[in-house]
Amino acid sequence: MALFRKRRAVEQPPVLESQGEQSVEVALVTGSVTLEVVGESHRQDALWNIVGGRSTEHVRQEVVAVLIPETTNEYDPNAISVWVNGLQVGFLSRENAARYRPGLVALWQQHGKPIALQGAIVGGGRRPNGDIGYLGVFLDHDPTEFGLAQEPPSQHHDAHVRTGRHEVEASNSGLDDLPLDDVGAIKMLRRLLEKERGALDRHFAFAELEHRLYRCRDVFASALEEFDTTCEVHWA
């Protein structure tokens, strides 16, 4: 996996200023909890490059993503960038970067190599207006590997609907009343979308439904197919 031009000591994690051609061994940390990636909208060229070029077809490609704790980020001293195939595809959210950075650095020191997570690039498809849909990144992990508590499912949707969350709460959309279990939440979200006509509430309900369906990909066989369909309807 091409990550960076020059490898440095574990105690001084590299700052990826440009992609290189050297293959670097990584330590893979696995799990089934979704870790949020942000900023993908600014990395669409890189994401389409990774999946083989732009297409009108819906995309879901499994990837291995490397987490890099940056040392000279002027906007966030705790910044953690996310890299796939030597290309940056986003960051961890500012809140998650602060929480995960100590554990990430400790894991890097423990294994003596960069830390990677399994994940997927998803999205694309043709929108009704003719544009191609955006690609996003989902990562899977075990928070306890980073020294964090295993959060209950009810807390995970906070990050996924992070943008404009106060508008959603103010409009009493019902997202805060979702059941703890994903299957129950999926049923409730489908009922909500059947009756809800507000564009903002529908957007956040779709985003939450996509998140829950993807997290259930190992729970019931149709979850990924339903995820794809939900993404297409959401874009529409």
C-alpha cells in the first residue's frame, strides 16, 4: 500500500505532505462499530481514482484505510487524516480526533507500524438532475482497541447527523427517540419517512437509515442491498 515517501520513527508520526510509491506494512485493527470520516466532499477526485474512475453506477468498494496523526495541522493539533492507496480521503471529526489520538499513537508505538482499519467507499449513482452522486467513506473499528468504552448504539447517530443537528432537534424530527437496537430503529425510520415531507427532516432520517443499515450488514442478508436502495432514494 503506497502511503508516503519516507518512513519515520514511530514516536514521530509522519506528516503526509505528498503521496509516494513506497509500500508500507500496517497493523490492521478490526471491529464492527462505524467510525465517522468527514471531509469526503473535498476528496471526490481521490475517491473516484481509488474505485477506478467516475461512473454512473452505484459504488461499494471494500478498502483498507490508514489513520495518520498529523503533527503540523494549523487548524487542529489533534488532526487525524484518513488515507487509502496513498491518497487522502478525509479526516476523523475534530471531536473523534481528540478522543482517538492518544490510543492511535499508543497502538502505533505498540505495533511499530501505522494503524489501519477496514472500511468501504460507497455512493455514486445517477441523480435525477443528471449529476453523479458523491462518494463517502465508512470505517469499521473496535473503540476498546483505542482505549475507549464501547458506546451503545444510541450514541452513534450523533456523529452521523452532525451537520445541522440543532435544526433537527428543534423540528422535533423524532431521531432522538429511536430505539437502542438497530433493527427497531430501521423500522421506525422507515415509518417516519413514509409520513415526513420536510426536506431537512427527510435528509437526516435518510442519513440515519443508511448508517443503521450499513451497520447491520452482518445481521441480515438484505441490509447492504437495502443500503444501496436507500442511498439512491436519498440522492433523489
